[in-house]
Amino acid sequence: MNTSFPPTSASTTNAHTTTERHVKVTVPEIARMRANHERITMITAYDVTFARLVDRAGVDIILVGDSVGMVLQGEDNTIPVDLDEMEYHVRLVARARSMAMVVGDLPFGSYQVSPQQAVESSIRLMKAGAQAVKLEGGVSMADTIAAITRVDIPVMGHIGLTPQSYHRMGGHKVQGRQNGFDAGNRERLIEDAHAVEQAGAFSIVLEGIPLDLAAEITTKVSIPTIGIGAGADCDGQVLVLHDVLGLSDHTFKFAKSYADLRSTVVAATQAFVAEVRDGTWPDDSHSFH
């Protein structure tokens, strides 16, 4: 049976006005939000322009995700992204000087070799402007998470559908549907969540798992859970910005388009092309004298 996220039709809703925040979001603020049952919002951004826009919209966390490999670079998965590229994009986003917390993804190969390697990679992202780092894995990454947090670098965990495990999973497939303690099975994911929590992570992303399992994990751990394709019972939600804006080539069951900028971009560019070809651009008012 194919358990990949099936595509679905994009939907568009009216935008909601959100007041800009005036206080910097920090790790203690994220913990406070969970304690007060306030929903946490996280969205990806890869450059200063979009970072400033999503910050103005009031998002709590900006994730500089290794999803940049698929969204901007055209890769089939996130594995080819390297640390130099992540450092570059973290630096761009940090220049927005957002009130939102900036979290930088540790890419594949930058933390799996040893906890020492993970600490060194995390330091690079922090020096580039991140306020926390994110890495994938549960039980197997507990010592690595502990090593990073020992040097006072906040860590966001990530379990369930972990894109860097693309080949082990056989693609981007829903995890936790089968019982058992093998990687990707239900009981193992509960163990993974506890391991991430006990290692010192301040939050954990739950991706691509059944909503009842996400709800169970959320009640069993003391740190905030942030879901994507994990139902509504997580403490927060994350989406890729290009999916939110309707800029992606594909739509997915776990994502939602809140705008159709893809059509807007095409239409605007077509108008430019037409005016250049018929000689009406540039006109006199847009020329120097």
C-alpha cells in the first residue's frame, strides 16, 4: 500500500490581519506558551525579504529549513543540502532582525558522525545568527542533543517523518502506523519523543504521523510539540512558506495554500513581457530626462 502523502487540491482563504509583535521570542517564551495553552506558529523562510514579511505577520518561530534543497534548489529530497548552504541562508534570515525566534536546520552529514561534530556545526549556525538549531532523530540522537544543549545551544528535535531518512523510509511516507519498536513504528516514536525531551531539547517537531499518536505524544512530554501532518492536537504548527503562499509546484494533504501567488507571479510577468514587446514599457514617466 502506498502511504505517501497524497496530493490534494489547494485551497485559498482570506488573509487574517495579525498585529506585529514587539517582544523577542525566546526559549522561555515558547515554554510559557505551552504552559498557557497558547498555540505556537512556525514557518520556513530562506532569505531576508520573506523573513521580514512573516515576522511582520506575527509568526513565533522562523525555521531556516533544509527544505531549501527541495523548495529553492529543485532537489528531490533534503539530503544534498550541506552546512555551508545552511549557514548562508541562516545569515540571510538573521539580517531581518525579526522578533520571531530563528531556528537553523542542521543538514544531513553535519551532526551524525559524532556529538562533537554536531556541537561544531551548531556553533556555526549560531554564529550565523540562529537562536536555536533543529536536528532529526530520537533515541539514536539523544547523546547528540545532550552534547549540544550542554554548551547552552537550544535544540529543537524532529521525529516521525524525518526527511533526511528518505532512503530508509522509502520516500516521504507517513510513520507510526504500525505497532512496534523498530524505527518509524508507533512505540518507537513514543520512545523517540521521550529521548528527545530527556536529552534537553526545548521543543519537538512531529511530522507525518497519525493524529492520535501525535496527541498521545503531546500529552506525554513536557516540551512543546509542533506538528506538520500530525493533526490539530500538537502545541503548534509549522508549514513551508512556499506552500502557504501557493508558490509550490505541488500541493499536499498536510499543507494548505492561503494564497495563489503562483498565478499572480505568472500574470505579472506576462504583463511585463507584453508591454516590452509592444513598446509601451518603459513609458516616459519611468524614463530619465
